[in-house]
Amino acid sequence: MVGYMDSELHLAVLRPPLARTAYIYQRGGMLRFGKLTMRDADLKIIGRPARPFDFFQKHSRQLVAGYSKSTASNGLLATI
């Protein structure tokens, strides 16, 4: 096709990261919340089984109440 440019960057099919019913998994693109900015994002937010999963990007109280861990690939894993 004339004029079509393919970056040849094709991400693998996304699969659920964990056997959990409450999670958010974002890969690629840019995310901003609070003072955190992630480019080429790799973010997993996992809800605890005993608590309802309530996440609002404009409010950080869920992230503050939980804990987060940086991954070996410079991603972020947060448990709320």
C-alpha cells in the first residue's frame, strides 16, 4: 500500500496478568496520575480479594492505602 508505514513494532497479545477478578493492566502509551508519569507504560493495579475494587484516577487514596513495587522491567505493580 503506497504511503503506509509500519513501525514493525507489534506487541504480544495481552493476557490477564494474574488469576484475579479485580485488576487494571495498562501497557504502552503514557499514564499520568499524581506526580507519576509513565511513558511506554507497564502498570498493574491489583485489588485485594477481601476488599471491593474501587479505583479513581483523580484520587490517590487507594494507592496510598496499598503498596507498590517497581518491577525489573521498570514497570509498576500496585496492590490496593
